[in-house]
Amino acid sequence: DFLILSSLRLLIVDPRGITGKKVVYKSILWKCIKAFAIETAGTFDTDSELKLWTNIGGMTIDQDLRAGQCDVMAVQRFFADKILGMDAKPYTPAPDAAHGQHDGGASFSAWLGDDSRQIDAAEADRQFRSSPAI
């Protein structure tokens, strides 16, 4: 299976059978996709996964994303922009782009109080990989 993404729709190409000569094509408008989830790769499962929920009779779409073949954070940002709408504020690549806001750490109360800002994906990945396991 593979997905083709256009500005108007998502096209699913699904070869069937042993030879793959029979192919099922599904075309889904972006307005029909209501939610998405991205699962990143782990230790034993090296592929990431994309899951989409539609309003078409409970239809869901599952797609494996091969490790090293795609930028998972770029895929997540693309689907967030398509489904949730474009960000009102531009992407801020520098951690100090919060204009003097002191970030006392990622506490639950700060998150709950909507004291959040967008950070660089590479920095988040570095912090995630350097933090001790819980």
C-alpha cells in the first residue's frame, strides 16, 4: 500500500493478490479526514505508523512509514496543517524565539494552563533521547 497526497485529496493505492495486478484505488477528500495519529518507531518495531480516521462509515486508514525513509515530524506537521488548519504563527526554529519568556520546565500545570510554545523538532528529539527512562 502507499498514499499519494494532493492539495485536494488523499489517494490510497492498494495492490491486491499475489501478482499485484489487481489494484484498489480509494480517493478521500481532506474534509472527510477528521483525526490522525502518528506512532514513532521503537526498539523492536523499527517502522513508524500513521493512522487516519474519517467520517466515511467508520473507515480508518493505517499506513506504515519505513524507518529512515521519511521525516516523521514533517509528516505530522503536514497532516496537522491539512486537518487542523495552518498555524497562525510561523515556525520558530530557535529555542530563544519565545521573546524572553522563561521556560521553567515542562510541568503539567504549565501545560494545563496553556503555557506552551512550539519548539524545534530536532531539539525535542534530542531532549527526548537524553532524558532518563521513566
